[in-house]
Amino acid sequence: MPCSPGDAGAKEMTYDNVEGEELQPPTVRMEDFLRAVKDTKPSVTLSDKERHNEWTEQYGTEGAV
């Protein structure tokens, strides 16, 4: 289980030292998602969106999932 280095019984390891069946994913809470949304910058610009809309108007959406 992931822990802090100062925790009792903590053992420093990397993912390369742990067998797959021993890995336990950390608990993810709503506050983790909210922080991620707050801290993440957009990866698409307004110009990208406009180019996408122009493409769709010109060529359509056939085959889109």
C-alpha cells in the first residue's frame, strides 16, 4: 500500500520492485478530481475548435463514433 516514508513499517520501493499482485491502487476521492480539474490547463485552443467545426461543416461526421 502506498504510504509516507515516515510511516511505521514503511519500506522504500519503486514500481519495478513490486509484483503486480502486490500493487494496490491508492484511494481516489472527489477532492482529487476537483483539484485536477482546477489545476489542469486546456489542451485545445479556440482556434482548434473553430478548425474542427469548419472541417465538420465541410466534410461531415460520417463514420464518427
